Amino acid sequence: MKISILTGNALERDNKKTGQKAGEVPFMTKRFVIKSDTELETKGYGNAFDFNLIQPEVENIFELSDLLTELEGWSHSCIIRAKPKYGVDHDNVNRRKEEHPDKSPPCFWQNPDGVEWLMMDMDKFPVAGLNLNTNEERLEYLVSQLPNDFHDVSYHYQWSSSQGLYGWDTLSCHLWFWLKDAALDTYLDERALDENWDCDEAAFRTVQPLYTAAPVFEGCDDILKGFRSGLIRKERDEVTLSPWVKKLPPPVYYGGRFHQQDSHSKSFEDKLNDIGPRFHMQIQRAIASYVGTHKQNTDVVFLTNLMTDVISNAPEGKSNKSDYLNPAYLSRSIDGALRKFGA
């Protein structure tokens, strides 16, 4: 099947918000610059608006792994799950699928035939005290947190840009799998939420950028050089998803009518109740919900204390609750949500 690769075009004008200058091609990866013996400056992702579209054919996990390995060197590119609309100029596309009255027509839509690959975005999993000392042990731990359908299946891994720079108490990684049967973006998004997959379901959304470039290090070597990414072979090379029927939540009564509550519209209290016996993504979603509502008025002390109380009283699971009660874990989680949703 064809896979959609977007490569950013040079900016037509200065972007005051990001500091990018006209004529620059935005980076789609993090850059790390050595400022001194003790200081490392991090430069975030650029803000690309217009792209070139490339669509190579990929037929299995091996070809996908080869492509992802090549794309690590493309610092201005990313992948999306979307299919271009008919007649789109591949030399000038926008990353949109919705109509907007003040903008040019959208260039993409959800592939109606589904997509045969997926990426599991696993971010900031706490592992302090688990004695995971090798690359293999860390990857196997992450896979063990996924549904059983993904166990013993070959995958391509890519550690996050900053993984290892500040220790290994948390793990952040992209795991790419090949599906036996193509799946719609909406199906994966809804199923991941309904079954509480321990990954960020945003990676299943149609025009969500999936970053593939390796980080750029200026003045130093990549700390993960030689094992930042790779293909891990297992007994099977394709994921066979087990049958799934969406569980309908109890109806909610509004003004004389009953409505089924969609999983995407769960309240903050509902998301708190989801915590335990699974923890990581449930905590991340609850924190994101609170920060998304309060934005720059987020009371960090209140939220930290509330999450501590909820986690302490949540049902036990296979993970160690103390990992999620670690103040450093909660601080990183809240800081990350503030960067994403606090503006």
C-alpha cells in the first residue's frame, strides 16, 4: 500500500511565534545543542504549513522498517495515515482533512480502505526500580503493556528524541506494527480508548504527524547511536486484531432526552474513575483533561495532590502503583500537558 510522507516546504514569511525565518524549512525533529559542559539546549519542532507529498509503496513490516530507517535522516519530514484527495498537487499540500472558510481546500481524507500499519506512541512509562538494563528488556517491557494481540509480533522501534539523555527512569518509544487486515483510523482511535490501550490514541488520527526523523545533535554524538531504532523479529510478522464490540457507556440524561456518552467526551471525573487497574495512559488523559479546561490557570499543586490521592485509592493492577505516585513522574506528566494544552 502507499504510505504518505510529508516534507515541509520553505516558509514564505517569518513566523514570529516560533522564531522561524522566511526561506527556512522547518525541522520536524528535536535538536540538541551543547552550550557548555553542563548545559544542553533543546530546540523544539518547527511549524510547517505547506508540504511536498511522496507516496512510496510498502507491503510488509520489513519494507516499512527499511523506509523508517531511511526517514531517520530526513529531518524535515513526517508520516501521516491519510490518503490524498483526487487531483491534489503533490508539490503543494496542506495537512488538513476538514473544510475551513478562510483556508484553501483540504488535501486529505481518511483512507476508506483502511491502513495496514499502525504506530504505538508510548510516552513516559515509569520503570524506576524494575531493573531493566538492556535495550531488549526495555522494549519487551513496553510491548508487554500493549494488548495481547501485539505480543510475539515483529515490530520496528524508534526511541524518542530525548530518551536516555536524562536517565532511564521513564521510557518513551514509537513501536510500528503491520496489520494482517487494514483498519480504519476511526476504528483504531475508538478501540484504543474503549479498551484502554496504553498508548496515545492521537497517533491513529488521520492527519496527525508521526515524526520519523532522528534528533539532530550539534556538538556531541547521539547517546543512542547504534540502537536508537531497529527491527525486532518475533514469531509472527503481522498483528491479527481480535474481535471487538464497542462497549456502550450508561446513558446520560439531558433535558428530557437520554444520550450515549462518547468516550472522547468523558468528563474529568469519568477519567479519574478510569485510573486503576491500568494507570499510565489513564493518568495522562485525566491530567490532559484538567489542563485543557483550566489552561494557564491550572493549579499544579491541587492537581498533583488530587492525582496522588486518586492513584493511592485506585484498584491494584499489574504495575507498581509507587511508580505513578513518584513526584517526578507526576511533575513530568503535568509539565508535558501544560506544554501541549496550557496555552
